[in-house]
Amino acid sequence: MGLDKRDMEMMAVSIPTVDYFEIKEEIDRLTDSVNRLEKIVECLAELYLKERVKNWEMILQAMLRKEEQKKGNANVHRTG
């Protein structure tokens, strides 16, 4: 029992089909990876913005404390 011309043609047709499914699976895996990466980047961007806001709030609060201390010292010198 050997392979005839028709068997060879069917094998030639089946090989690209298998490659297609392998390629599709690989594309699906890559798509999932890209989606996860996008979520990670979004989270990092959100954290960055929130931390920037926190840092600016801390800086502004420190500046306000210094101004209040200056005013407090000025009041002590005036009354003293």
C-alpha cells in the first residue's frame, strides 16, 4: 500500500491548514499578551498620575506650612 497522486495532493492541502491553525493560535496568544500589556500600561499611567497629584499635594501642603510658620514667627516678633 503506497501513496498515490491524490494522497499527495490531500497532504499538500492539509499542511497549510495545520499551519493556519498554528498561526491563528499564535496570533491569539499574542493578542492576549498585547491586551494584558495594554492593561498594565493603563494601570502604570494611572498610578503615575495619582502619585504626581499626591506629590504636588504634599509639596503644596509643605509650602503652606512654611508660610504659616513664617506668619506665626512674624506674629511672635510683633507681639514680643
